Amino acid sequence: MAGDTQPDRRTRKFADVAPPLPTEGLTNRGAPAPPDLGPLEQLLGVWTGQGTGWNMIALPFQTAPSPPAGFKFRLLMNQYDEELRFTFVDDDVPNRGLSRPDNPESDQFVVTLDYQQKIAQVEAEDRPDSGGLAGSAGLPIHHEPGLWLHEKNRRTKDDNIKGDEVTEVELDVARLASIPHGNSVLALGRSEVHEGVPEIPPISGLPSGRFEDVGTPDYDFKSDPYLEPYNHYIENPFMGNVTAPGFPGFSPADMNEILRFANQGVDVVRTTTLTVDSTRKSAGISNAPFSVREAESVSMKSTFWIQELADRDERSNPGLRLQYSQVVMLHFFRPREDEFPDPMALL
């Protein structure tokens, strides 16, 4: 509106927001409490990593050598720099609803943080060698704007399945992401707080199906030529530019080993864990037509570990540290129109 000198609250940070005074005649709600961001509070700010990011992805490779030397895909390994910026949007976004007999609340209120992720390559290599498609240092390889949400009330529930055990869990966080390849993600999940360093589980980077457990006695990754690129990086982990003693490298056998290595000797007092999954009820991924046809993103699961350190600054605030792990599953090549499956659809 012309002549309006009020600042746009969408551009202000958490520290700049003052609770408004009650306004008679406009609302029967009193002045809101100071912003309560729940499990998202410690994300605010700018997180940077220099050479601490690692990524592996299988990509279609039209000029791959003929079998058994190649199978129309290459395995790309990246080491990268990263900037992950979180800014405050609102601590009380209202989702309008109706009350229920067992719940007098009608509306849901949501904490919202805006985020932007930028990633630039440090080192990269692929197998089979593509002759330069892996790219050079400094190459921008990812840009992702999105939102993190914390549902303060009227949360939904979902089944949590571990083996034969099924329990019901309350979902209180969500992540919305948009990627320039033409992908839009809604992942839902939950937050937890626990004392000390996080327990980071192993994660296999091998193709899903019969390849999950490297320790299985009859595991055939050493003899199956289709899996040769994975076997190569299991036996020769990708090191990037790291020369630190004891560094395990980046291996498809356990892609979280690097995170556990980085936690050695770090005094973590408390960890907030945010885990979101696009395969939960009402979540999902939408893809542009080309991506659907060639390399469709079908699921995303990510876990963020926000760590409070024993070290404190001059204001007695704890030092903060952020680690995350993310798995995105791709389906290569849609089945043929005659409904006979393409052999590569198993990748």
C-alpha cells in the first residue's frame, strides 16, 4: 500500500520480531507469547561447510562401454562446499479448521522457517570414467529453496514400522523443497531431543532389491559386473581432497561412516534430531515429465542432527554443530509402452 512505512515482517529475523500489543475489536486473542520455534529454533542462521559434504549418485550414461564393462549408467562421487541458510518466517501460521468432539481446538498453528541450500563441487570422479562429465572444482551442483515447518498442535499420526513391530507416532515436523530439475518434495516426520552425541546408523548406498547387506555370505557384488562401480568404491573409497590420518573415505558400503568419524572427540551435550520421510501418509514427490521418464525421484528421507556443544561463547551460549544424512531413491527409465520392463528399471 502506498505510504505504508511498516516493515515487511517476512524479511525480519527472529531477534527482530516484537510481540504485537492486544488490539480491541479485532481479535479476542491476547498478545501472543514470544516466538516459540520448538525443535527448529537452533536451525536459525547460516551454516557453512568447506569440503565437508559428500554425495554419491548413479546417473544415466548413454556412451557407457558395452557390457560387461558398462551398463548405461555411471556412479558419480562428489565432495562439496555448502551454505545452508535458515530465516524466520512466522511462529504462528494459522491453518483453519473445525473443532471435533474430542478436541475443542479448531485451528492448527505452524512454526515456519525459510531455507536455501547452495552447493558447489570441490572434487569429483565417476566410474566408468565419463571423460570429464564429473565436472571441475567450483561447479554449482545443487540449489534448493524450501521451508521447514513445526506443527504446534493438532498433529497427525502415522504408523512407525520396525521389523514386525508397528507403533503409532505423532508427526510434528515437515520439510518442503523445490529442486531446479523439476522436483517438488513434501516430507513429514518427527523431532526428538536426547542427551549426548547422536547415534548415527550405517546407511548403504547400494541399489535396492537384493543388494542391501554387504555382510551377507552369498553377496555377489564382487562377481556381478553390473555392480563393478559400487565394488570399486567399496574397495577404494572416494577420498576427495582429504588427507587426514584415519579418514575412512566415502564408501557405498556405509555412507554415514564419515559422519561418525567426524564426531570422534567432539563433546556434544545435547542433540535435536529431525527426521522426515516423503513416503509417509500424505507426503510425496512430484516430478517434471522428463525426470519421470528418465530418472524419477520416488522417495526422500533425511535426518538432521543439531548438536549443542560443551564449549560456550562469551555470552554463555552453547556452540552449535549440524550434521545431516539424506537418501533419495531414483527409478531409472520408465517401463516400455508395450509394458515389457526395461532391464535398467532395476537400477
